[in-house]
Amino acid sequence: MIGQQLRALALGATMLAGSVALPAQAQIVRPDLQLGTEVQSFGRVSFDGRSLMIDGKREVIWSSEMHAFRLPSPDLWRDILQKMKASGFNSVALYFDWGFHSPKPGVYDFTGVRDIDRLLTMAEEEGLYVITRAGPYVNAELTRGGFPGYLVNQRSRARTDDPAYLASVDEWLTQINAIIARHQIDNGGSVILHQIENELALTTPSQRRYMDHLYAKARADGITVPIFHNDQGRNGYWVPEGSGVEKVVDGPNDMYAFDAYPGGTCTVGGEPTRGSAAPDWGYYGTGGARGGASASPNSPGFAAEFGGGWFDYWGSNGGYDCNAVQRGRRYQRVFYGTNLANGIGIQSFYMGYGGTSWGWLPAPVVFTSYDYGAAISEPREIRDKGQELKQLGGLIAAVTDMAGMVPAGPVEISTDQVQVYHNHSPESDARFMLVTQNPSNGDGDHSFTVTADLPDGRYTMPLRLNGFDAKWLVAGADIAGQRLVWSSSELQHGFTQDDAGIMLLYGRQAEDGRTLLRYTSAPTVTVVEGNVRHTFDAAKGDLQLDYTHRGLARVRIEGGGRPPLTLLIADEETGWQFWKDGDVLVRGPHLLRSAEMSGSRLALTGDTATASPLEVWAPRAARNVTWNGQRVRLQPGTAGSRVATTELAGPRDFALPELNNWRVAAGSPEIAPDFDDSAWQAIDRRAYASTTARPDGEPNMSMDAYGFHEGDVWYRGRFTGTPDAERIRLAYGAGGSGMVQVFLDGELIGQQDLPWGLPRPITTGTAEYDLPDAARTPGEHVISVMVRNNGHNWDLDADDFHKEARGLISASVEPRGGRSFAIPLEWKIQGRQGGEDIVDPVRGVPNNGGLFGERQGWHLPGFNDRAWQQQAAPASDLDPGTTWYRTKFDLAVPQGQDATLALQFGDPAVPRSAAQYRVLIFVNGWHMGQFIAHVGPQRTFPIPEGILNHRGNNTVALAVTSDGAPGNALEPVRLVTMRNVRGGLKVGQVAAPATLRD
């Protein structure tokens, strides 16, 4: 994730400083980039200054990011990959979280929810290229930025060439690189690019040697594809050696890439802002290597992360819906399109699917949901912005000449209120014009003309641009056996089926459009549906079609020296109804997952959200058509299609059970003076690796030093009562929105919540409480302290920030009045059962912390809770500490349906509650989130199928922590349906232990 995200507003100004809104007549053309540079080859993958090439063919890499570790149901990985491909992407970028796979040095797990081999195989099977990003550091709003917990105890500086750090790194890379190498394109897989490190901004000699080491390690481990590093911004860090341009530092990598998140923010009230104009990072930029022109002319423009949404943070009002709009429709056309026009032919959008930061995955800034406002929502629904991406991806697939395009020179525009980026393919001279407002984040309704010398002659094109928008226009291109002279409509699809062409054009609702096609003689034009006027210019051979974008018009064109053409002309949202896979075009259903021909059988798979029509343009050989395995009867449609005689069935409604019949047990026995802590570790003076200062001579109280890296940790300290025992002072680290509870002899004496929010969450705190009179009575007294660690910091600035202390830093019982002595205490510590020796390796590192109930298996579905107290509904009051709730319920989601169900707490319209309490959510033993009622904003927690049993028994366990004040207790809890479609994929239960004995 982009490095400067916590300085977003300041960054926006810096990153956009090089963006110049160029007058329409003064666009920059760089002749030195017309034909690119020398080709660099890496087996089947090669590149020059213009584009990436695969098997010698130029490609636009149109990618988005997903994180398998944020979806702990491996069967659903395929669902996301299929939806990415259906949304127009040809590639997927994948981060790998070192800490997710390694609980302790030398121990690695790549099975179950960590099966990277399976993930990469799925991507290959779904026909997606893969960009691998293996760290060792990834950031990604993960605790420690993806470093394993044990690295916090390493005194050597991370992200340098320190030998101890490199030894740990090599251990990880040996494991992950071997898997990646097997799946490279030269080995029959689909990995085409590989990233070493992530947003490493500092460039000391030690870090240069570190980068050299990572590059050499990847090559030694069999990584043969091009290697890159992603700059935090368009800064010129780690530009490949020999680039011949001004830069900050050379890198050993083969390609330069950068991250960028321009384009405004969401306001406090939840409204999107537009920010600055789209930056010209490339052909049309100014200012040299660190401004707009290429920072690495020997390799193609490469945005390894470009804003596909934005993360949300503790204490916000809930911004994902706003983010989906702010970096959604129109933004994508303007910003992603400007990148393409500038020669950034490799783009990956962060995120394409965000998912869920379940368990203790999150860094301190983010809460459980990592929806990100992405094209595919956390409940796995394709948003409207995904439909726009589908149209842009369809254009890229249809007109392969876009790959490697370069500026073609200025054009004449009748107004200075718009601008046109005019590019062409040096090989075919096909033209591509991106039309935007001037500046591109402007507004206004403009009707204008663009006059240009095109491959088929000089033409004046009437156009309209209404509001914040951009349009990609194609001219002088051979598509689907036709010659497209120019069109004011945008192209969504163009392909050949049997011996004929099919072309789908679209435009904004109610806007006029014009398309010119060239023929050697007058063709026969049949307007099958809609109002399309046509004339033929015999002198030029141009067939002109005029129309208004409204619904769907169908035109059949035959003769004229070209193969027959079915021309479909749609308004924009009608275009959303179309899906394409191979040479099959489908209209109607909610989603087309696949279209597979086998002999005369065409097997279609996909989803319906309601009863839906089905219209198919398929090869003549497809005589038998099935939908999700069921035979579909078809009859002739119009313009070469076939139409189902009956609608495809939609999903059936189903009832959700009420969550009642709770069983309840007290969950903080550690507060009792006579609690048996004999098996706990004693706090001692072992080596201290944290960057957090502590008082001289104090023992090492950091939870990490004792092998406890995730979640809650308990401390118990004993002292002898004395008149000087007047107060307790604590310093602690708890991550953003973490907390500490302090008990004396079983009674709560104080609780403190860390503040939350941006620009940088508070992650450490101090607490001071007066002790009650009982502390001054003779005899032994017990201080019990629970610290909730809401994640370790990332190491974004390579300053070992991830080593900030968690748990207690120091603790003292002392008199008031500033006297400088403290009463001796003996401390013990207990966190997650087994520490780094995971007792539940299936659910793994993120799943558990150190609550008593977790150590006893109360969160697991097979735990016997029959001795617990029964309670019909949550109580209005709780005792201080943690109280556990458990209930069981059955689900009966109809077969053949894909639903996303969620747990919801209280009123979903209120981001923060007056009640102050926290809940750890366990579903069938999986820790699926944390709800903090008084912090918010998340109240609804999606649970993926495979974790939730959609057709059987389920167990929910809630660990509710409160200070015991009146009203600070669990609000109503319910199940809700977030989405429900007919179709989907077969999803099996993720096998995991039911009890601690399993």
C-alpha cells in the first residue's frame, strides 16, 4: 500500500505538482519515445520503453490487487479471480504476508488458507497473468507490515543488509520464491512480473546492498521474469541502472514502478471530493525525470499501485461507500485513462478486492473490514465501478494496438474547455484519443468538435463531454474484420465469431453518437432495432451511422467487401448487461463466469440476482447450451443472437434464525488474587529489542519478548502492602484503539482506551491510578493487567517502527508526591496459548490472543458449554473484564445459491454507540473481527461461506470486554443477508479443529 497514505492531503499536493493541464494545441510529443528502446528479454516475457511483451506480442497489463490472506475460504479465491476477469482485468497482483505463514523461525506453513500454490494454480486456470509481491516487507495495512512477530525481537535493523536480518529474510524468500518460480510463465504458469521489497524510500549504501541481495536471491531461487520495486511515489527511487536519466538512486531491479493515490478524498460528512487533475506521469508530462517525463525510458510506464479505493480507519464515520464513489465511475475513466495516454501500460489498482482483515491481521490504523471501496466489495459484489472497469478492459482486449501506443501529435479542438490526448500505434497507425475536461477534474457540459488527420483522412468529429468524465475514442483501427474510421461512441467489445464480426459500442444515456466504417463498396445496412440513420459516401467508402444512445440498437451490415458485422449500440448502463468470454457474448444475467465450448455444447456458468433473460451470441457449432449445468432452450433472437425461451431463475429467499439461547460465562479469572499463575512466564531482564524507551534498570515487560505477538496479554504482579502503596503508574503499548484494564485484588481500578483516528493513530499510552486503601494493608496483593494489542505498527519509513513495544513497557506501585522509590513487584506474563508454538496451526497466527477463554478453547465449536449459565438475550449490564457468550444455530441456504451473511451489532445506521464495550467475534472457531462499540465505524461483519456453514450447524462465540459501568454491555446481535444470488461456486467447509484436543 502506498507509503504516504497517512500524509494523504500533503502527499496529494506533492504528487500532483508535476501535473500540468496542457492547452489543447500545445500537447508535448516526445520523438525519442516513438519507437521505444532496445528490447530486454526474460524468456517469454520481454519489454522495451513502450510496453511489456509476452511471446513477442505487446500487451497492456490491466491488473488489480487481491489478498488471499484476507479471505480465509480458499474455494472463494476462485470466485474473486473469476469476478476480476469478468470485470475486464487480464492480470492480478498478489501480496504475500510473511508473518501469516511463519509463527516462529524455521517454521513455515503453505497449506489450507495459506496454500499459495493453489492460489497461483487458480489464477492460471482462470486465464489471469500474475504479478507477485513477496516482500519481505509489504505494508498493506498489516500488523508489522507483514513481518513475522518474532522479527520484533531481532535487534538488527530491518530493511538493511544487517546479516541477522538477511538470514531471516533468506529463510522466508527460499520458501516463497520456490513456489513462485514453479508458477512462472516459462514454467507453464502465469507469473509475469515479480516485486522485491515495497516502497523502500531511504537509499543508504546499506539499503542498496540490501536491494542487491534481494535481487540476487530471487535470481538464485529461480525467478526469471522481470523484477521490479515500487517507489512510494513518482520520486525516481530505484530506477534501473543505465537508464540515462536523472534520478535519486540506481537500483538493481529490471523495471521502475511507482505507487500513486491522487484524486481527492472523502469529506467528514461522507461526500467525495475531486481533488486535483489527473497527473501526466509520462509522455505528456513536464519537469524531467522526477516530474512528468519517464523516470525509466528503457522500461514501460508502470503503476504498481494506483488508487482503486482507500482504506478506512478506527473512529471514522464509515467511508467505504464514499471511497467507492470517489475513486469510482468517471474517476476511473479520467485517471486510469490519463495514465494509459501517458504510456503507463502496466497498471494495477489497489484494491480490486479488499476483503477482511480477520483476527489480528490489521495494523493499528485499520479495523476489521478492508473493503477499501474496491470494485468488488467485501461481501463479493461487483460494484458499479466494476462495470465501468469491465468496459475499459473490453476496449483494451478488443484493440491490441493500444499496447505500446505513443503520442501522435496535436489535434484541433473548437474549445479550450476540453483537452485531447492523441496517441497512435507506430506499427499500425491506429489512433486513440482520450477526451477530458481541461483541467481533467473540471466540470461543465461542452459540445465541441475535434479535427484531426487520421489514417483514413482528415475528419471533424462532433463530440460532447458532460461533467466530470472522460472518453476513449478509437480511429483508423482494424477491429472484428472491419475498418473503424472513427466513432464518437466508445468501444466495449469487438471480435470475430465464425466468419462474421460483432462490435459493441456505447455512450452516455441520451447523447448523440456517430460512427464511420469504411468499405470498398456500398454495404447492405439493416437496422434491426432502434433508430439508426445511415448514409454512404461512395467517394471515400465511408458508411456513416448516426443515432442516440438509448437502450440498445442493433444493426446488421453485410457486403461492401468485408465480412458481415453485427453492430450493437448501447447506452452506458445497457452496456453493463453484456459479458464476454472468448468469442461468446452474453446479455442478461448478473454475472457470466465462464463460457466453455466442447463439441456442440456451450456450457455457461454465472449468477442471477433476479429472474433474468438470457441472450447469447455464440458460434454456430454451439447447438446445446447449458446454464450452470441445466439445459437452456433457445430460439432465434435478433441480429444473430439466440434467446432463452424462459427466464433464468433468480435466487430464492430464505429465513435467518434469531440468535438467542445464549450461554454465558465470566472470562477474566486472572483478576482473582488466588488465580493459579504458576505456569506463567516470569518477567525477567532478557535482552530488549524494542525501539520504545523504558526506565533504566527495569525488567523487559514487552509481550513480544516472551513470544506473545498477537491480541490480548495478561500480567500479574505481586507486592506486599505498605502505607506507601498509594498509586500505580503504567506505560504500555496497545496499537490504535487498544486498551488496558487494571485490577487490584479482583477489583477494577481503571481502564484506558487509546485514542483513534488519523493522521497517525496513538499506539502507546500511560495510565496512572490511585490505589484503594486495601493496597496499604499488610500482606500480599495482586495487580492484574490486561493489555489489548490492536496490532504492531508498520515499518513504512524503514525506521524499525514495527518494534515499538506492545504490552506493558513499565509498571510501578509507589507513593504520591514525587518520591523516587517504587515498591518491589514480581511480575508474570501470559499471552496466546503456546506463544510462537501455535496450538491451532490450521487457523494459524492471526486467530488467537491470550484471553483465558481462548486458552481454554471456549471459542471453538466443539467446546462443551452446557455448564454455562443460560440467557435468552444479552444482558444490559456486565461485570468488569471479559464475558463470553456462545450460541448455536442452523442455516439452510438453498442449494445452488451464493449468499453473503453477516453478524450485525446494534443499530447499523449509528457508527458509534453510547455504550462502551468491545467484542471479539468467533464463528466456528475463526476470529472474524473486532467490534468496538464506542469507536466504530463497523457494525456489520461479513462471514465468508466455508467459515460459516450455509447448510448446517454453526457456533458463534463472543468475547465481550467492558469496564462494567451501567449500560456498557452487549447490544442486540443478529444475522443479516448482505447479498444473495443464484449460482456461485461450490464452497466446502474449511477443515479446522473443533476443540483444543483435535
